[in-house]
Amino acid sequence: MNQLYDLLIGPFADFAFMKRGLVACLALALGAGPVGVFLVLRRMSLIGDTMAHSVLPGAAIGFMLAGLSLPAMGLGGFLAGLLVALISGLVSRYTHQKEDASFAAFFMISLALGVLLVSTHGSTVDLMHVLFGTILAVDDAALMLMAGVATVSLLLFAVIYRPLVAECFDSAFLRSVGGKGGLVHTLFLMLVVLNMVSGFQALGTLMAVGLMMLPAVAARFWVRQVWSLAAVASLVAFISGYAGLVLSYRFDLPSGPAIVLTAGMLYLVSLLIGPRGGLISNRTRQRHLAH
Amino acid sequence: MSMTSIVTLQDLTVAYERHPAIHHISGSFAQGSLTAIVGPNGAGKSTLIKTIIGLLSPAQGKVTLNGMKAADAAFLPQSTTIDDSFPISVMDVVLMGLWRKVGAFRSIGRKERKIALDALALVGLAEFEGRNFGSLSAGQRQRVLFARLVAADSPLILLDEPFTALDARTTLDLLRLVQSWHEQGRTVIAVLHDFEQVRRFFPDSLLLARELIAWGPTETVLTADNLKKARAMSEAWDEDAEICLGIGE
């Protein structure tokens, strides 16, 4: 019993940085769950990745101006991400180029610019910090930012839920009845960028997307409604955060990859045993049909 | 014509990147008419219907709706534009038809649910409300989308290829529903491919080949001569051909 306590609860009771890390995971999970689910539903799974990298130059400029301060880097990253999303949207609107192609172009420009800025004005350590994050170094300011982002995300999702679902399901219909599909799409992209920024302090720009996408695609094997998908995705994200922290503490692993790998494991388990189209449930259903 | 028109097109031209998809179309749909839009592939049939509903803007000319806004019309997009694996219940899809009344924020109560349930019963899907849209067959999904149109209760209904890839039974049931809308005095405009279907069920037709070939009673529109003319025009199309100089930017 004591051993179990030492493994599962002890680290969080004894160390403030573990406690903060856990709270950060909860905040991240609440926002990342619904964001990831809607990214998947909009068939923008890979665009999330793209957006994550595009925040880098903004974060780097924030770092150059204010040092290792999350509000400055966060604001810079948020503006850079929004700018890339906006320009890509405009390009796809006014030329024949599709949104994913223009996204890819601008994020590469943005990422290269970011790496250039960080490596000329910072050290390799800083670059590693921005790319991979350190959830165990989350300070109070960062925690407030994450909690704020989670709160804003959940409130805004509640406001735009109905039009966002309609827009994802059948955007032509929503536009035909005068629904503000474009506005809803823009607000949603803003939430994506906001949650990226919130995630990069803890997990880094490379890993932040993992905590959005893996729980969202895992949830698909458990439930079949948009709201329940979002809830399950948040739950999976939080479990991944908790288990990832425990593993990283116990085996002295870097926390970001440990969290995202745990989410990956949960995805693979869902893929296998999920009751909604998981591999095992599909097989047993086929066997029933064969009789 | 003595009847009042509900949709009037005046010299309507719609272009994609300055290449006209349809040009210089004028005429009107009478209130309560049942019209099929037909023509070869690439003739601009979907473009025309999307412009009427306001999804595309004319490069030149205009669409006038009589006594209603475009947002009050009920529209069925091509089924390929809808994500059929989307995690949504049948009930929620049908309730979307009430958008004009409930919009993004107003609550959905017993009255709205009753409208949706009645609409489902009308398309032969009573007690399907709790099912997942993605778990249905293609025919059942199209019935659900027709129930959404029923729930919208609009005087003007626009259908973009409503019967493509459907089984014969579903097609016939849904055609009967379209006829009942016609009998109730609603105006229905549908993009169709099957000329036999059009001759049997649609009193009026509009034959399109980027330009208007003919518009009026179906038997005077779907003549051998007109169809030959439409086909000849479609064979002459070249995607990178003329930029219509008549279009102002």
C-alpha cells in the first residue's frame, strides 16, 4: 500500500513542481480535448501540427525582447500563429491554392524564421526549451496563463458549439441559412492557436499537438457524440498527463515525451479494445455476421 | 405568365477566377413551380442553384427573391459535401432544419422535437431519432436530410442532385415527397440527371449548358434538338478557354 502511495501520490504530495505539473496537465487537458476533437472533425488533424510550428518565431521574438518570460513568448507565439492562419486563409480564398497547401508553405517559412531567430539570439538550450518544453518548470504565471486559456476555451466552445458542429457537418447548409460559418471557423482557429501557446511552455511546440490529437482520435473508439468525444478526449489527455508525470518521475524521463507517449499508448489500447469500431469489436461483429 | 415569380434571374453570370461557369441567364421561377435543372456535366447546374441560395455571388447580373430572404429557403447540398462518418445523431441533423427559428443560441424544446419527429416519420424513419447518422445506409441518410428540409418548412426548396446513387425505392419515396411539396404550393428547384425522372415528375425544366438553352414546360425543353444543342456546346468546352470580357472585376 505504501509502495503504491509512493508511486502514484507521493511525488505530487512531496514536490511543488510535480503538483504544478499536474495542475498544468489538467488545464491543458480541458482545452486540448475539445480543440483536438474539432480538428479531427474538420479534417484538419495535420494542420494542428503546422500551426504548432508556426508559433515559433513569435515566441522567439518574445524571448529576445523579454527573456524567458511566458507572457511575452506566449503573446508573440499567439500573434505569429494567428498571422500564419490568417494569411493562409486569405491565400486560399483569393487564389486557387487549397488551405492545407498554403498552410504548409507559411508554416515552413515561419518555422525556419523561428529557428533562425532562436539560434542567433539565444542558445541551443533555449531552442530545446521552446521545441520540447519543460512541464516541471511551469511557474505561477505560466499556470495562470494555462488556466486562463482553458477557461476561455471552454466558455467560447459553449457559445459557438451549435454553429461549429453544423459548420463541420455540413458547411454549405449552414451558410445557406445565413449561419456565420466563416466567423465560427476563425474563432475556432483562434482557440487552436491559443491552446498551442498554452501547451508549448509545458510540452514544447513539437509535443503540444500530441496532447490535442492523440486523445481526440482515441476518443473516436469509445463514444459517438461530439460533446462526449470532447469529454472523453479531455479525460484521456488528463490521464496521459498524470501517468506521464508519474513515469517521468519514477524513471527520470523527460516529461513531455513521456506524457505524449502515454497518450499514444492509450490511443493504441483504444484502437484495440474500443467498443466503437475498435479492432476486437470489429472482429467479433464480423464473426456474428458469418454465422 | 400571370403567376407571380418567386425567383427572378437577370442577366446572371457567375465565374470562377474570371472563367464564367454560367453566363447571361435571365428568367424567373413561378411561385409554386416544380422545376428540374438539367444539362451536361460541367454545365453550371450546381453553380446556378448555389447562386440562388446565396452561396456564390454573381459576377454580373442578379438574383431577386420575391418576399423572402435567401436564408429562408431550404437547401439540400450534394451528398458528397457532407461528412457521412460525422458523430451526430439523426435527431440533431433534423433539428438543424429549424435553424431559421432557433439559430445558434435559442433553446430547443418539446415543440421543436415534435416537429423533427414528425418530419422523420414522414420520410419513413420513425424511431430512428436516437441512431447515429453515420451508421445509416446511404438511402437512409438521404431520407434524414429530406426530413431536415421538411422541418425547415420553407416556401422555397432547392435540391442539388438529391437522388444520385440512391436505390430505386428511396428515390421513388423521396420523389413522392417532392410532389407533395408541390401540391402544398411550395416552389421546388432540383438539379437532376435522369431525363426519364424529369419527364415523369417535373412539370418544368431549365436546360443549361453554361448558357440557357431552354426553360419552360418540360416537354418543350427536353426535345431532341435542344439536347443535341446542349451536348454540342459541352463538347466545345475547353477549361482554359475564353475569359469572358463582359465581366467587370
